[in-house]
Amino acid sequence: MLPINNAFSAVALGCSLLFPIPASTLAQATVPGDPVVRLSAKTVHMPSKGIRDREDSIRSTRVQTGIEYSQGIVPGAFLAAGLYVAETRNRFDAQPARWGNVREVDFGGRWVQYVDESWGYQLIGGVRTAAERGVSVRRGTTYMGGGVVQHRFSPDLTLGGGAFFMSRLDRSNRLLPIIYLDWTPDEHWRVTTANGVIVRYDVQADERHWIEASVLWDSHQFRTHPGGSGQPGRATVEEKGWTLSLAYRFRSEAGWMVQPFVSLAHRRDFEVRRGGTQIDRFRTGPAPSLGITATYRF
């Protein structure tokens, strides 16, 4: 399954794909068998937060749906793909003309394969479109891809490294290093890293009740319509920042999974560009947000 990131912009495919399949489940996932399909729905609300050094504030609400497919293809190989559609409602208190609702469509895939009992690799890639409502989503199309080489030192410890490429709107592309750790010190704890750190505690060691804390970095971008962002002409907005989150996850035997979460501190940094030139930049201080994700597995 393509993992669900707890950050506000989880649908930003470039970041959600950075998390490789946990080593402890890879042995089962790479056994050929029937495909697994998951339907997911997610909503996140960020209350109004003041913009630093300006008499303005922003609040946002996001709704996302998705469908995910995964299957062990051949012994030692695993394929996963996901399609996600989302809309984010943004509201500014003082300058409502900056931008409004943003539509997003993401498609991504991952191929995981172990060439022997210790060494393996992953290939990840996808395409994303994001634009303010009223603008063709094709104008906000970006691409991403990368790979990770990993070594399983034991059933409880896997280390790896690689790189991840992300195209950007009206700006040079970005190449990010990936340092991957999947460590399970005992049957309850798991630590993973990619675009941040996730620490998970399995309460009963049965993968039904999890408590999860994470510190994640995220970045996404979209096109605005002419006259948006406070100035005439079409512009690009890039939002990035760090998120500190705490989540509880319940998985039922019937295939349902519910995960309420709270982002204890979410810092939002916005850069507005036109034709590759920065025309504005502003940020908010750390702010809380609330959300819930529901998934059903067929």
C-alpha cells in the first residue's frame, strides 16, 4: 500500500512516495498472490493562523479520496500504485483574492524487489496536477521519480539510500537525497525515515492498534488563475514546511482502518512566482490542525 502521510499535504505524491515498504512486511508482500485494493478518504482542517509581519491570516480545509492497488508479482517483487483526487479550500481574511480552492490529481507507483535475501531496490515515480479552481489542471503538471538501494542487515533492521527527482513549476528542478531506515527493535516499536521520521508503537503487537508520532517535511505547488495571488497574470504557488503530528490508528479484522490525528505544529511557508521570478513570499508560525483518515481493504 502507498502509505498515508499525516502531513496536511499528504496527497503531494512526491513526499508520500518517499516512504518505502517496511521490511517487516516485505516478506509477505512480495509473495505472488491476489491483488489488494484499498479505498481511502481523508479530511484535514487547519484553523485560521496569522501570517507573520502582515495583517492577514489563512485557514484551510482539505478533502481527499483515493484508490490503491498492490500485489506481489513474482517471488521477491512487489508492485503498488495509487490514484488520489483532492480539493483544498483556502480562505484569507484580509486579501481573499490571493487564491481560492485548489484541485489536485495524483498518480504514482512503486516497484520493490529483493535480488537476494539481503539486497534490494525500489523504483518510485508519479505525475501530479494541481491548480486553482477555474484553471486547467494540466497547467500545474509536475513529475517525480527516484530510487533506493537497501540492505537488510537482519529481519529487524534495513538501511538504504538513494535520490528523488521532482520537477517544479517556473523554477529549476529539485534532486533530493533519501536516507532510509526501517528499524523494529521489538514487536511493539518501529522507526522509519525518508522525508522525516516516523515512530510507531503497536499497542498489542497485532497491527490493530497503533500510536504514531512523526516529524515530516513536505512540499507541493499549484497554478493560480490570472488575477490571483494579489497581482494580475497567472502565477505559481509553492508551499513547504515541517509538520509534527500525533496519530492513533485502528485496523479492524473486517478490512476497515480509521486514523484520527492532530498536527501539533505545522509551519507553512509560501512562495509566489511568475515566469520564474519570485513576486511574494510569506509564512505562518507553527499551528495545530486536526484530521481523520478512513481506509477500506478489499
